[in-house]
Amino acid sequence: MASLEELRSVRLAKIKKLQEAGMNPFPADVTRDATLQEVMEDFSEGATRSLVGRVTAIRSAGAISFIVINDGTGEFQAVLKKGEIEESLLELFKDTVDIADFVWFSGELFTTERGAKSILVKDWKMAGKALLPLPDKHAGLQDQDEIYRKRYLDTLTNSDSREIFKTRAHIISAIREFFDDRGFMEVETPILQNQAGGAMAQTFNTHHNDMDMDMVLRISLELEHKMIMAGGYSRIYEIGKNFRNEGSDPTHIQEFTMMEWYAAYETLEQNMEWTEELIKHLAQDVVGKTTFTVWDKEGSQHEVNLDTNWPRLRFPDLLKNNADLDIETASIEDIQTTAEKWGMPKEETAITGRANLLDFIYKKSSRNSIVGPAFVTDYPGDLKPLAQQNEDGTARVAQLIIGGAEITNQYAELVNPIKQRELLESQAQAREEGDAEAMELDERFLTAMEHGMPPMTGFGMGIDRLVAFFAERQNLRDVIFFPIVKPQKND
């Protein structure tokens, strides 16, 4: 079997043959009358058309060749027949065209004896010569790492993968339409920031050479959004990239797409109602079904039906029932002991703040067992320092959990600058004591708050995780075109 380098050498020789025949193998003036889908839908026997696409199959039988091309909208058959095209062009085609090449055809539309809509070719030219072959059409790419590295080959040969990314695009368009229809304004905020805020996470660090200052990639959209709200806008949203320098698993990746929105003069309850309405709308009207398969951490399958009532579950009740821990009365020593019981190393509990200890216990003891859909409410206040605080030490927040994974995160937003400073100072203290994921105190944000922020509710949702749920995939990387992978020597 020939190696890729040998196949490449053969195709380079074919480029030379094209050039010797006066045909440019990479022309810049390739046009077409219509897409292949349009030609199929508006097929007119005898009409003259110019079409272009990638060659996906070639079958020759004596004086006639049948070629299948695909332009991304559909497939169509081209027929080259001796006597219908110049002999030199016919021979040049046979000598130089391979599967994977892009070819332009001109000719008349007709229907074959077997009923296949086709174009009888009168002229052709190379539209783009491929130097390497495609994977086997039926087997496709088999190695998962290769799929992530060469997604373009995966989507070429795997119709399921190709449809996932179409669905992802439709979901994002539908989300935009949902919020545009409700009077939200789309905004853009900076990815490079002087300091991170809006979430508890480790950062990717970089340096701004021109200004000679250290910077980070953002971990959240939240703080800038709230500052925009202080500027007189009542409803905003953004879909953009966040970066968190943390561990990887099938449900976490360091570069991910986030959607956040904020609405003044609305409540957390309204927020949850919109959330349920949005998710059900996407399922029914974009994906086309309401029941989905999910997998828990142990790999067991569960069915989730979105067309139900979505219950509310309180965080304190979950820890009391599943971890035998009363977060209102437990000492820090009690919480550390419980975290160790659920798998956190002792040396790690000593440098982890109370908020992140409770979050660890919750995720290990409770969240993974929630099939959902269900909203978990009333998280510990020090775990949610940007949310309104309840008198019992919890925060006015909710997370939508499906299949043991967080799909959305929503707050009754804290707009009291005095209380906000207290909470962020507590976070800064935890950071100084070694909790790398605790938030930094951001004076810029606090100053904006002191100028006055409207009462509001806010929402965050990972687009990748939502698409993975709708696509019934266990790994976020299956719904991301080019997920992060370690480079190979020849990359």
C-alpha cells in the first residue's frame, strides 16, 4: 500500500501535467450558476449549468465516467462521455483528477436511464487540486485523537459529526433570536484583562509587551456586563470565549464558549422561567425532540425528559441528606473532615476555602446523582459572592442541572457595594491563604457599583455543554471544531 508521501508525489506530478496542458490547478476565478442543492430542487432538463464541488467518487465504464461532487449543500452527479466533450479534455480528466479534488463542470442537465439527475459535461477545469487523499468514505477516521486534530476530515466523512456542527450553529442563532425578541442588546467585552473576576477559577497568564504589564485571559463575562448595566442599559447579552487553566475531563475544557445575560428590574424566579422556556424551545423547535440520553460519571445511561415540571432543590438540603453535613452549624473542621471523606486530599483541604470545600462535597455527594432537569438553589453565600445574600448565609442563586452537569447558572445579582466589598475582601483573604481559585478584589468593579447599579438578575450558560447534551455526546470535544490537544511532532 502506497504511503501518504508517495501518493502526494503522484499528485504533484499531476499538477505538473495540468500546467503543461495550460490548466491552472488553483484558479482564482471559479464561479457557479447555483449550489448543488438548488440544482436538485429546481432541476430543469436540458438547461445549461456550471457547477463546482469536491469529487467524492469516480466510476468509469469504458467511454463514460460518472463523478459525484459535493459542494457542502448536497451531492450531484457529473457524466463525462466520449463524443460529448473534447477528447483532450476527457483524457486530461482521466489522467489528473482524483477523489478530493475540486472540479468545475459546465454542461446540460439530464436524467440518466436509472433516473439519476445529472449534468452531461461539455467542459471542465480544475478548481483546486488536493495533494492528499481523503479517509475511506465508509470507515472515516477511526482514531479519536486524529478526529480532534483533523476535524475537517471527520466532517467530510462522518455525516453525524457534520450535522452536530450545523445543529450547534442553529442553536446559537436561536438563542440570539430568543433574546433579541425580548429586547436584549448584544455586547462584546474584552478577553484580555488586567485581572480576572466573575468566577472562581485559575487563569491563563500573559504579558502585554507594548504597555509592559501582566494580563490574564478572562474567566467570566460577568463583571464587565454589570458595569455596562451601570451605564444605563436594561437588558444585555454576550456569547463569547472564556478560559480557565484547570483540569480536563469529558465535561470540562480550558477554552469554552459562554453565554451570559443580565436584565434589570427582573427577579430570579423570572430568570428561571426564561431558562426553562429557552431550553424547551431549543429542544422542540431546533433539535426536534424533548427526550435525551445522558451519562453519569460512572458511564450509566439515563433518559432526560425536558417536557416535565422542573423541581427546585436546595443546596443545604442536598448536603444534609447526602453528606450528613449541616452547612449552617458545621465548623470549618467539620467541613474539612467531610471533604476528606469524599476524596479531597488532607493537604488540599488545609489550603482550600470554606466555599470551595462545600462545592467539592456537593459535587461528589449530590450533583452527580441529579438526572434532572432540576434547579439547585440557595448555594452558600461565600461560594457565590456576586449574588444577593439570604439571611441564613445562602445566596439567591440557582443552577440548572441535567445529567449531573451544570447547564446554567443564574443569580439575583448583588448590587449593594458595601456588602460586595465585604464578600470580595473575604475572597481575597482566602486567595492570600492559598486558595488559587478564590476571587480577587476588583476596585474598578466596586467603583462602578458605587455609582449605582440597577436591581437585576443574571444568567450564564456553557454553549458547548448545552450542545453536547442536545447531541447526546459524553465529551465536550465532540461538539467543538478544534478542541485543545497536545501538538504532534509534525503539527
